[in-house]
Amino acid sequence: MVNILVAYPYMKKDVISILNENYSSIKFLLDSGAFTAWKAGKTISIDEYCRFIESLPFNPWKYFALDVIGDPEKTLKNYEVMLERGFRPIPIFTRGEDISIIEHYYKTSDVVGIGGLVGTQGNKGFVKGIMKIIGERKVHWLGFNAKEFISSYRPYMCDSSSWSSSFRYASAKVYEKNGRWISFTKKDMAEKPDRALMNLILDHGVDPRRLAIDSEWSNGNREKEFAIETLTHRTWVKYQDDIFNKLKVNFFLACSTSGQVKLMLRAKKYWEGKS
């Protein structure tokens, strides 16, 4: 199965449709999208979020409670409301809250999400401290996936939205094995790329010569699958599989379009065909 996370604001009809059609092939994690909505200056009501979960034609593997950015009291209240209504969401503890709230959450959930980690100063030190409290209990790191931390702490779950950065910048990386990546740029491919890099790209089923073409560094999510799209989706699915097989960590790739979900599924089929 391929592990996919989609935030509620991105759950359009076409996304729901492809998730439903491929339900047996996807471990689907629903994010409330509170951070996405907050950045856009919008709010999501608890009633709206609950109605949406009930309306889905399939049951998510897991889903997060509706958190409220900057308001831990409202976040806790939303979680309690969802429990009262019969939902079983993953609660979210945000950096800066009273530590005792973690123990409160573990009384009603076997896994707790840790938020407030993305782009914040001292986040690695915070993770070290919070993991001393969490211990061997199940945890999800929201948007935090430093490979040395994953290897050391082996969280039950984590996710990444930065996997698609190669679409926005003229640089990318391809996964080798055992936590090792090889980084390269569009310029590298247009000149004389390293032989080891070329062989690794070939193993991903991509002709390295295509990556020397400027137009192949696009992500139109149309019927044409650009070279960088193929490579990026395949390499992150490979990484996802590798850390689960070696570390038993459920690594989720955050998608925002039906095209991304489709390419993740194609990537999974590619590796299954090589096994």
C-alpha cells in the first residue's frame, strides 16, 4: 500500500474519487487542514469537519482532530466534541502547550500528533525533549521527518509535504538506500552527471537524458507525466517503503491534487513490478 495524507481543504471531488477507487491500495490519513486554512485566512468549523468525515464514501485509515492554530484550549475542546459525537480522531499536541495535556490525550487515544514543528526554531531540541516524555508510546510528527531522528526514535507515524520541492526549484534528490540520498540540479543533468547518479535514475525507470531537458522539470499533473514527476514520486515511494520495512515507521506523503495521488499509485505499481 502507499501512504497518502490529504488535508481537508484539498479534498475535492476528484481527489475523493481517486482515493475511493483505489481504497484497497492506499493507507489514507486525513488531516484537518487547520494550518492550510489559517494561512489562507479562513476557518473550519467543527460541525463542517465532522459532516465531511461522515460524508466520505470510505473510512480513512486514521484522521486528525480539528486543531486551532494558536488556541490550545479550542483545540482540546474540538477533540472532546469529536469524541462525544462518536469520532476517534488523533489528538494534536502543539508545541507550547502544558505538557500534562499529552497524558490527557493518551487516555483516549493510542497515538498523539505533535504539531508546531515545521519551520520553528529549536524544533529538533523540542522533539528530543518531548520524546523523553512520550517514550515508547505511538506518536505522529506533523511535518517533521529528519532522517536521523526517524532512525533514532522510530515514531509510529510522520509525514512530509516537502517531497514535492523539486517541482518548485531546479534541484532534486533521488533515494539510494539505508537513508542515503543523492542530490542534483537541472544544471547537473544538462552537463555531465555522475555515473552513479545516472544508474540510480535508470533504476527508477527514468531516462537521465530527459532530465537534461528544461521542459521535463514541470509538474502539470496532466496526462503527460514529466520526467521529474516520475522520478520524484517513485523515489519518495521507495523511501516510504524502505523506512517502513527497516524501521516500521509509517511515512505519509502529503498530496494536494488528484494528479499527485495518481502518480503515487503509479510509482507504487512500478516498484511492485520490479520486486
